[in-house]
Amino acid sequence: MATIQAFIKRRPVLSYFALVFAISGGGVLIILGPGGLPITAETFESIPLFALMAYLAGPAVAGILLTVLVSGRAGLREFLARLLRWRVGVRWYAVALLTAPLLATAAPLALSLFSREFLPAIFTTDDLAAPLLSGIAAGLMVGLFEELGWTGFAIPRMRQRYGVVTTGLVVGILWGAWHFPMFWEADSFSGVLPFAILLVRLFSWLPAYRVLMVWVYDHTESVFVAVLMHVSLTASLIITAPLTLTGVTLLASILVGAAVWWIVVAAVAVANGEITWRQPLRRRMA
């Protein structure tokens, strides 16, 4: 036990990522059984809520547990202080809440000039309340559980050694990989295009958004604001996603959307000093 704890203290971020995947993947396999993956459209609707909660528990449980193991009570108090820190500039709330809906809507609207099938769902549905409520509810649950770990534990420690871009890219890629079981469908490997869509969906733009989240956290030191930024993303994807896209059109929509995200990241980096985005943040963790 002492050897394990010593390793965790030497490699806290590596230990965190390993524990996240172990808790999330193990929890789902235990609940659904070995045949529970890949998830089909039919089984997704019948998955019990506690199975999804077990999966979401990975980042949160790993973040809180390792905070205690690595930093003790002082670290837990500091963790709680960052979670409850809400007094930040109004502009950071604007960035956290408006970035995702604006960018998630921009690409589909631009593509809709060529075909109406790209129109965001909010412009084509007669029941706007349902996607709004489901998007906000899912966003609140997902945002809180995930950011207790990604932003609560991993990102501040990585920023002590790496710049904004490197931290965002590493966490963003692992973030995408963590989502893989939830997007892995039975026919994902039946042809080149379905698998390409799966990979592009997870890895083309999630790292870009995570870079922006790291940048916002740098200026706020608030896990609360990070949760709101995650809530905004999840809700926006549910509310604005075109409903009928498949195959090549879906791939085109994802790629164009990813290009928009990366253009914004580049613009923010240039505006805020590209050099500083490569520098680690020398801030001591409790």
C-alpha cells in the first residue's frame, strides 16, 4: 500500500488518468456485463441510469480520491475553494456560457446554405422545450461529474509543467478516448466511413474546446466556471445538432465544425500571446 501511495504522489496525473479509465470502464462492464459493449441504439435507450452514473463517476471519484491521497485535508480544502469560486469577471461567464452555443450553431448554419439538412435542430423542431430541457439536464450532470476530475485535479497539476496548448491537447485527446465506449456502436467497424466518423467525432474538436477551457481556467482558477463551460457544450450539442445527418454529410458537418473550433483557438492564442500559451504556470498546488 505504501508503495502504491508513493507512486501516486510521484505520478499524480498519470495515476489520475489510469484510475479514471479503470473506474468508468470497470463500472460499465460490471453493470452491463461483458456483452454490454458495443452499445447499440436499442440498448442505449434501455441502459439503466446508474450505469451511466457509474461511467460518469470515473473523473469525479478519481479526482477527489487522489486529491486526498496526494494533498490530504489541505488539498481537499483548496479543491473545495476552487469548486465554489464564483466571483470572477463577467466576461469569463460570457466566454464559458456563449462559446459553445455560438460555435456549435455557426458551422451547421453555414452548411445549411448548401443544404437544409444541415440546419440545427432548434430551427427544424416543433418542440423546442424537449431538447432544451434534456440538453440542460444532461449538461448539468455531465459537466459536474467530469470537471471535478479533469479541471479539479488534472489540469492544475499539468499546468505546472506544460503550457495551455499542451495541457489542453493531452487532456482533450484523453477526454475523447474516455468517451469512446459511449459512442462505440455495433457497426462502427463495419466499414471505413463509420469508423472514420467515430474517430473524427471524438478527436477533431474536443481537444480544441479543452484548450479553450484550460485558458479560461487559467484566468479564473474556478472549477465552477469550468463546469458551466462543460454544461454549455453538452447542452449546445444536444440542442443544435442536425437530426438527419448520416455518412458523408455527417462527416462533413463534423469536419467543418472542427475547423471553426480550431480557428477560434488560433485567434485566441494570437490575441493573448502565443508564447505565453506554451509556458507552464508556476502555481503551487496544496
